[in-house]
Amino acid sequence: MHTESITLQVSSLPRFIKTCPRCKHPYYENSGCFRVNANGKRLDIWLICRCEHCKTIWNLSVYERIDRTKLQTEQYDAYLRNDHALILQHVFDPAFLQKNRAVLDCEGIAIQPVGTIPPEGTAAQILAASGYPLPLPAGRVIALLLNVSLSRVRRMHSDGTLLFNGDLRTTKAARTFSFTLLDGWKR
Ligand SMILES: [Zn+2]
């Protein structure tokens, strides 16, 4: 059996589940921008989010009063230029989310797979990997990769044409997971 590697790219900045105190809208969008404030040698860095509806600002703390010299120049520059990969790194960091009591809208995380799924009927082990610890159920990502519904993935799993070592609903895709398509698998 051969192995296919698929890279899971996050194609947009995920939003957060949070009720706006002003307009009661349930979601905040990620502005894609950091705010960096220098006060002498100390820096405060926030990730700016805003209510999708009324644009009320919500600043998520990245660093508070950090010594400027603790950040490497390259890293500091990445904050100044609102580096996309750096934003995603924070957004998927459980410690950052917990510190800010922020909850990602997992339903809205858009994944762009890069790689090839073998033709129907051909057995293969699929290794899926992401640069971020994705909090999505692996079953949902498998459904996306095979271009079928989640219930179809569950049926393939129960009829034995798809092997997955975990729970399709609760095991997270995380940074990497794998599943196996057996001979004769069908969409
Ligand atoms: Zn609002």
C-alpha cells in the first residue's frame, strides 16, 4: 500500500465566538493586524479583533510589558508587518486562547488541502499534516479531503473501507493524523 501526504493549509483567519456587549452579535472577526505599543524599553502587543457587525474592537493580549530585547528583531518585524503565519500561530495556540478567554469558531475554519487523494478503489494510507494544531474533528477533515459528507465518512468507517485509529467526531486533526483507504473504497 502506498502513502499519500496531504498538507492542510488554513485559507482564512478564523473568527471567534464572543457576544458583542454593544450589539449582541455572536462573532468577532480577526482584523489581521497586531497593535504594537512601545513604552520605553517595554512593549505591549495585541491582536486586534472586532465585532463582525458593529466593529467594536476587542484586543487580545499577545505580550504585556515585555522587554523589547527579549524579542528577536525578525520576530519584532513580523509583528510590525502583521505577518499572516504569525497571526495563525497565535490563533491556534491554546495558551494564547486561554489567556484571552477566546473561543475559536471551529465550524468556520477554512482548510485548503494540498496533495492528491488516490482514485476510488485504490488503497492508500493518507497522512495529513498542518503547521498548526487544528482543533477540528479529524472526521470533518477526512470528509473534506474525500469530498463526501461526514455521515458518509462514518459509514465507510463502519463498513470497514476506511480505517481510522480514533473517534471521528472527537479526535482532533491537530498537527497530524492519518487514515487508511482500503481496496475497493467508494465515495
Ligand atoms: Zn457589535
